[in-house]
Amino acid sequence: MKVVMKRVDEVLPYGKNPRRNAKAVDAVAESIRQFGWRQPIVVDKELVIIVGHTRWLAAQKMGIEKVPVVVATDLSPDKVKAYRLADNKTNELAEWDVGLLSAELKELSEAGWGDFSSLAFSTTEVDQLLSPLAEKVFEAARPTLASAAQEQIEEPEEQAPPRDYINEEIEDDDEPHQVDETKDSITTYRADATFSAGNWLGFPDVLPGMLWDGDIRRVYIKDADVAPTQLISWSSVGVDDRMRGHVINFYADDHRFEHAIWDNAITFLDKMAVIRPEALVMPDFSTWTDEPTAFNIWNTYRARWCSRYWQEAGHKIIPNINLCDEASWEWIFLGYPPSIPTAMVQCRNGFDDKAKQVFCRGMHEWCKRIKTKKIFVYGGEHREWLEPNLPKGPEYVWFISYHKARKDAGLF
């Protein structure tokens, strides 16, 4: 096989090439930059491309003047046409051994290889392949690796987040509520919506543009105590105008809001559309160190799903720092952007020394992985021991819990 150098403008594309190459050009160009030109373009005796259209397009984009080619003078016109089709089709037939592929990527990662985009793998694929459950997660998540990679090669244009739900008319079986006709119309969405996820567990991505950046003055404890932007515990009042313009949290036993916000997600959204709270805190579906990992992952998924669902309906969200043991750090931060304006954490009752250590280590890990400007701490009665052990950087705003506030105020 004789390889010769030809000017790029001497080499001609095949006008009826059935393969669409445009999305792969940037990835191939990056590969040539990283590894050099390792595979020649195959042309016929008229210098029309048989194999190598994408490499030829990449060379043009990179400003390369001459490219290596092999002139296939021994092929008849029919064989040229057949070879062109066969080369494109046979690339689709190969499959990956995900276990071996995962091991290869892990070795590259451990060696300090940081730019996997040069290998044409998407960020999502790399996360899946580097996970401990690579074979199960990756195989279940993809149609084929080739098609998934092809879709990710071209940088998508900036656009509004995809709406994967379906508009649906809902008959509210609760008491009717009054709609403020001066406000935007209320839209209801299906409760079985699925959302985009750039992580290997499929936690819905939190939308950075729908995160709340504001201030909270105090915890709501009684109707007469009206202050701008109070923190209202969802289980402490009825779903009514007392919530309008305030921040609602979901710190209660799971069964208190299991039915209301999970099983009847559409009805809950209808009510929030009327009340129009200032923001909603990500619901605190429990994670516990003594529960199976599958249980904790499921509850984390549900919390993220509700948050993304509410964001899609136009509500601002405050992420809830729902900390678990160190084993959960592998997945509990998935789906968050690298920085957020505000977050909230519940400092739970019943801390022993071990639980205190786990909580504080988790807070340090959160601030290490996610830059946060302000963290609201619900459970300020624990401030004395907690504050000296918190990571430096965020501003901390302290609130004693609703029940402690009411007790201190002599309300029960």
C-alpha cells in the first residue's frame, strides 16, 4: 500500500455519499490534533474519496494543506461503490465490551487523562463508564454507544430546557380554589414526566436558571406574625394564602408529604400556582445511614424529580443538602451544577457524637464539591456545637425549627 501526500483541494468528495458526517467533524479534528494523522484517506483514480470524508472535512477545518491518501487504482467502479458502503456499515456492527472499556477509561483517568471529549465520549457516557455499576448502568442507558456518541459530538445550541411532560387537563377533586385572573394562566402537567439527566443514575438535572437567590427573615410561627419572606414549614399550616410570597420547606416525616407532593404531584402544582410562593425547598425525602443504598437512592431521585418538576412549572427552588454517610458521596451530589446561590440543610434532632461527625463531614464535602454563596440552617438550636465545625466560605443563616420556635414563644 503506497501512501502519497495530496493537496486538500485536489481530493474530491463523493457527491452522493449517503453518510452524514457533519456532526463528527469536530471530534475527528480533535483526534488529529491529539494523536496526529494516523489513517490515510482512500480515493479512486480520479481522487474522489472512497473512505475518509470526515477526515477530509476535518483537515479543511484545521487548515491542513496536504493530507495522506491511498489511491485505489485496482478497484472497479462497482467495487469502489460497494467498498464505500461496506466501510460505513461495518463500523456500526461492532459492539463494546463495557467491562473492558470501563477498565481502559479508568486507567486513562488514573493516569491523569482529563479530556475524554477527544475520544468522542460524552460526559454522560464517561460518568456511566467510570461508575462502579458501569456494565449494568451503561448498557441500560444507551441505545448503542455509537449513536449516543454521535449525538453528543456536535455542541448543541443554547436553548430552553426540554419539556418532557405532556399538557393535560386535570379535574381537581379537592375544594375549589380562587384563581387570581390578573396572574398568568395556570398550567397543569403530567405527574409521570421524565427529565434530562447528565449523570449515571438518572437524577433529573437541577436547572441553574431556576434556583432562588434571596433572603429569609424568620421562621413562621403564628398567623399574626407577618414578615417579608418567612420560612414556612409545609406541614405547619394549611395550603392557603399564608404561604403566598414566602419560602416553603418540607421538613417533616416523609409520610406527611408522600401523598400530597409525590402521589398527587399535579394537584400540588395546581395549588402552588394559585398560592405562588417565593420559592420551594427541595423536599426532604429521608436518607439514612442504616437504610439500604437502594432506598436512599430512590428517595434522592424523588427529591430531585419533584424539584425539577416544580422548576419546569415556573417555581424557583432551593436545593436541600440531604446528607447521608460517606458511602453516599459517590452519587448524592449528582445532578447539581458546580455552584449555586443558596441551599438549605436540616440539622436533625437526636444527634450522637458519631452522627455529628457524619453531618459535619458531609457539609465539608458539599462545600468542596459545590460552591454555595449562602446556606440556610434549619435547626439553629444546634448552632453552638455545629457552627465551629462548619466549612468556611458560605454565609450561614440560622433558623430554629418551627416546633422549637413555637415552644420558645409559649404557643404550646
